[in-house]
Amino acid sequence: MTTPLRTRPTVIQRLAYVVGRPLPPQMQDWVRNDILGPGGVRRYLLRWNVPVIPLLLLFLLIPGRDCKNNGVTLKGDAPP
């Protein structure tokens, strides 16, 4: 007995989809509706931003004053 093909993602597949993983080809209609349907722009931007946010948060760990001083020192334009 064969199982019917899924047309909606499971919770795990949906979480993977949000962080950028593709879904199987049989869910193409669901993806199209997700992107083009009501609220699609918000979800599309969320899908793009979720993987990037942790990388951007790492920049908060770098002290601004130290980066500026190091950049000026490396450039050679340190004030007298």
C-alpha cells in the first residue's frame, strides 16, 4: 500500500523552510501559495531574515570604540 504524497509540510519541514531549506517538489503549490498568498511578503522577508539575524547579532559583541581605534591604527591615520 502506498502512502499519499504530502502537500503540506510537517512542523520540522516548515521550520527548515523558514531558515532557508527547500521543500520537496510535491509541495510546490504550497510554497507558491505561501509566497504569493495573503501575508506572503511578510513571510518571505521573515524567511530571508531569520538566518541572517544571528550573524548580525554577533556584531553586537564587538566593542565599537576598539574597532574604530584598531581601524584607524591599521590605516595609519592615527591622530597625534
